[in-house]
Amino acid sequence: MTLNLESSAPDRVAFDRYQCLADDVLAGGSISREDALSILDAPNSDTLAILAAGYRIRHRYFGNTVQLYFLMNAKSGLCPEDCHYCSQSKISKAPVPKYNILKRDELLEGAKLASERGAKTYCLVISARGPNEREMNAVETIVPEIKEKYGLDICACLGLLDREQADRLKACGVDRVNHNLNTSETYYGEICSTHTYGDRVQTLRHVRDAGMEMCSGGIIGMGESREDIVSMAFDLRELGVQSIPLNFLNSIEGTPLEKTENLSASDCLRALAMFRFVNPDRELRISGGREIHLRSLQPLGLYVANSLFVGDYLTTKGQAPKADYEMIQDMGFEVTQSACGTA
């Protein structure tokens, strides 16, 4: 019996179409919003072709490297904001730990664990509208010590920042600040009323002006439209963010979005690919919710993304680090501690 190894005509057309989009991006062009939307709207049968094309872009800028990030929930709960997706918001009924900013020894222990797990970046996160003076002082004190002792890059996620606070973070050695856009400007009012999309953009501008890298991404699966997801990807490109974490909603019981379930694994993979096409040389991180929504297809996400959080998230469990290391190795990728590309 002779096996027919040639693709069917429709499959070949789809494959060629996405390869042509990748050709345009690799030649220095950019895809249109219509092209980006078509990636999200593509049938499941196109997903592998989309990933194959996206991998060419990923490989151009990052090779087969993967960077690992480690999250430290340095202050939990106690947040006055009403972000509907968040278990730590003032309107959440989720049973999460509540504590003020951790002491020096606890923050150093987290840095040690990050180093042991092969992370390049240690992410200090507090739940707050923005940092108070005590929290700013704690960060300013601990960051130089962590960098000297463990050589980690530091990403601070402290909420809304003014220009003076951004300058102080830069001065103490913070390399990057995370402040997610979370969704499009049009949809933002549906998920939060205590601050605006514009407030978030202003914080990122303060970070940029202070000379730090911007880390900003979002969450998909909150009831937004595909147009909203595309808008967020393009807004991040226009802001020039260096690192993009893409989360998939973990609809935590006790939050307003607890019953929101509208993502398939293919939806998530196509979203990751679309972000890669729109932001070709930016670091793209598979973030919260990957274990729930990608399930056995998690390895395929690395065809377009080039970084992961290793370990747990802020209030939810992640995949065991050993499983992440095995996944990376099995895919033929390697963990790197240095930047590769322009991100």
C-alpha cells in the first residue's frame, strides 16, 4: 500500500497563506488588523499551519531558547481595586491569603528559589492600587541585595506608578516593570471601574521614560470580542513593550467572572500566534491559565512563545517545575539566562 503524504489542496492553501504572512513579517513588514483577526477566527484545522508559520518568526529572534520567570506574591489580598478577574480584589470572595509586604528574609528566600529553578527574572508583585511609601522603601532596600546575591533581573509589579516612583525603581536597580493592559480600551470598563485603561497606559509611559523595560500583556477569555484581543496586541506594539505575558482566564470561584468558560486550547494557541505575528521581536510569555486551557497542548505554545513562568502564580497553582523542564527539553528547546533578540 502506498501512503499519500501530500497535503490536500485546502490544507496547502491555508499553509501557504500563513507562510506568506510570516514572509512579510520577516521581511520587515507587519500584518494588518484584518490579518490578525483572521488568525483568531481560523478553523481548528488551521492551527498547526499557523503555529508552523509563527515558529519561523520566533526562531528568527529567539532561536530555540526559553526564558523562565518566577513570581513572588510579595503582598496578597487587601487590594482596593475591583478588577473582576482577580481573586485579590475588594469585590472577590475567593479565600486567598491576606498579608502585607513580606519581610526581607522571605523575599530573599523567594529569590533563592527563583535562582535554583533556572529563572532569569524574579517578579516582585504586590496587590495594591499603587505602592505606599513603606512598600517603595521595602523594594528599594531588597532589590540591590537580591541582584548582588543571585544575579537575577528584577521585574516589579506594584500597581499604578507616578513618575517619581518609576524613577526611584530605576535608581534602585529594577530592570523591568509589569503593568498589564489586560484587555482593549473599549472593553476595559467591563472588567474594572476603579481605574481606567488610560491610567494603565500612563504608568507604562512613566516606566519607559524612567529608562526601564515595559512588561505588559493581558488576559483573554473574559468575555471580550476577538476584535478586543487584536486591539490589545496592536496597542502593546505601539507602546513598544519589551515583554508580553499572555494569560488565559482562570475563572476563580468567588470572583465576578467565576462562571466564564469560553476558551478552547486552539483558541489559546491561535491567540499566542497572533501576538507573535503582531509583535515579532518581543518576548512572549505563556502565563496564567496555560495548564487549564492548553492542557496536553502546552508544548505547542512554545512554537511561538519564548518564555514561561516556572512554579505557581499569585494565588493559583502552576505546573510542577519538573514537568516544565521536561517539556522544554522534550521539545528540543533550551533554557537561557540571557536575552536573545531585541526583546
